[in-house]
Amino acid sequence: MISGRQDISEMSERLNLSALADMNRWCSACERQHSVPIKKIFSGPGVVKELTTILEDFPAKNVFLIGDHHTMPLAHDAVFEMLHQAGCRIDELVFDRKEHYILNEELIGAALIRMPLDTQLIVTIGSGTMNDLSRVVSVHCGIPYIIIGTAPSMDGYASLTSAVVMDGQKRSVVLGTPYGILADTDLMITAPDRMLAAGVGDILGKHVAIADWRLSHRETGEVYCPEIAGMIKQACRRTEEQYLQVVKRNSQAIWDMADTLILSGIAISMNGNSRPASGSEHQLAHHWETVFANQGGDCPLHGNLVGFGTIVALRMYEMAQQDFGLDAGYTLPAPDAIGQILKALGDFSNPEILGITPELFRESFYHGVSLNGRYTLLTHLDKMGKLDTYVERLTQEFFGK
């Protein structure tokens, strides 16, 4: 464990995940204590074997093993054997529906009703939804969980928040972190193309999140931490530099991508909420996700929608700078530059590919501005009476109507 009144500035200059695990440090930049309650973090090729290391903290536990029909086969046999060798009793839950799962009351209920009452540890093989599901169950039942990540598709592995669809609306809920993370890049390198693209999109959205955070700091006095922001900016830079290698499934690039996503989640944990990693781009994306989820069937991945939301939000910042000199506080990438990256990953810069209609596009701004009470560029434009004009201009730009 790392503790004491030591500045965390050096931590934003490199990726050193093991040093961040179980961290508790004073930050002189924002004069707050930052902590990371995750006890063990392993990333890289073959690290699933480190499950035995984490299990040393949990002798002879009753384990609930969770996954879906895509993720469970990737590591089931190795994980089962390690759990067996550690003297664990193992109960399994495999979700076998073909389409993409949405984290909602139904899915949470399905896990809770099937989990034995004497469960002492949850071990999950999966990525976004399976990880978020485990977090919800873990926190509400007081049972620690270990996540074995199977795709570099989102930054939720190390986060303390989960986006849950409740009463038909997607909401970000502060919950807790896993006990341990095993990001095995031998598993992650096999992830489908759209999941790799989703990871890139989720990271690139942090540009907007940081700009919105600075804007809120200036307008409302919200506490802003430049050290955490520096960690996020580093994550964005690495992603922009390496996205083509990610597409080619270069093993080192996939490893760096996994570390980058975990780093982003750690930044959320250090801040105590998702502010460093979620801004107006997520507010737009959450509405699109909610609509798709309520329609049923398959839908775009979270990061794919966040990527497009990032292009839209960056264009809003560009327009606001041109129209009334709004200063984002640091140099944002051009929306076209992010668009080119997402296009190279599978044309995820195209709203029609994502299923976003002009009507859905328009309404997302008004739903977004009222989402989670967070001050973002949407809030700022609404306060200035400019949101309606910007919505129409942007709809014309992206859809020609």
C-alpha cells in the first residue's frame, strides 16, 4: 500500500498500475486525499495465472463464477482449475443470450436469484456488462469480486461507477471497485473489432470530459484536480498514437490499451466519481443507449456511441470558441481528427452506421442537459440560451437536414 502526504504528480507521467493498487496519497494539486481501493492489478500476456496470487487472500471460499457464452469459454478451464486447486466451492452462471446484454433490473435480478446465499467471492470472466453486473451485486451483497477482463473495450474495470438502466433511463451509479483486476492481453487480443473500436472511442471521449470539468470548475467552483486530469490526458495521447496498431492487433498496443483503460478507471476511483472520464459526450451517448436498450435487440457498444458523441461535443466546443471565445482550457483535438480515427476503426464516425436518426440526435441534447446534474458544455449552452441554435446547426451538419 502507498500512503502519506506525497504528491501524485509523478504517477501521471507513466503507467505503473501495480504502484497505483491500494493507493492512498495526498494530492498537493487539489489538496485532497486520493485513494484506490483495488488491492491487486495485473495486466499483460498470461496474467490470468495470477488469479492464484489473489486467491491467497481468500482461502477456501465459496465462489460464484460469472460470464456469458462469449467470454466464459475464453478462460473457464484455467480459472476453474485454479479455483479448484485453491479449495474453492464453485457455482457458475453463464448468460447465453446471443445479443448484447444491457445492465438493467432484469439482469441484476437474474444474477441475484441464482447466486447461492453463502457466496463469499465473485469471480467474473468478461468485460463491460459482466463487470458492471458483478460490481452491482458485489456492493449490494457485501461480497468482493475479481474481474478477469476479456476485451479492452471500456474503462470500467477499475472504476467505482456503473451505468445502470433503471426505470427505462440509463444512470451512472457510484458503487465500488473490484478487489482485483486481471487484464490478460492473450484474451483481449481476440476481442471482436467493434470492441477494440469501443475502447478507443471510450478513451478519446475523455478529451471532452476534461474540458467540461475545467468549464465547471470555472463556472461553478467544482473541485478540479490537474494531476488526475494529467493522467487522463496521457491516456488520450497514448490512444491517439497507437490506434492503428490496436486495429492490427499488435500485442504491445493491446497491452498499452488495456493499461490505458484501467488507468482511466483508476482516475475515476481517485476522484470519487466519474467526472474525469465522463462529460457531455457521455450525456449524449447515454440517451442513445437508453433508447436502443428500450427498443430491445442488439445495439451499438457504449464506447462506439461515446466516440461519436465525442465528435459532436468537440464540434460544439469548436463552434463555441468561434462564436463567443469559449476557452476549453487546453488544446482539444479537431473533431475531424477524431472522426478519422473512428472511421478507420469501422466507420463509427457515421451516425447512420450507429443507428442514430436526426430525431434521436436532436432529443439527446435536451435529455443530456438534464442528466446527472453535472455541469457540462450542454449546461453552459443552455444557460446562455444558445442550445436550440446549436442543436439545429449540428443536426444540419451531421445529417444535412
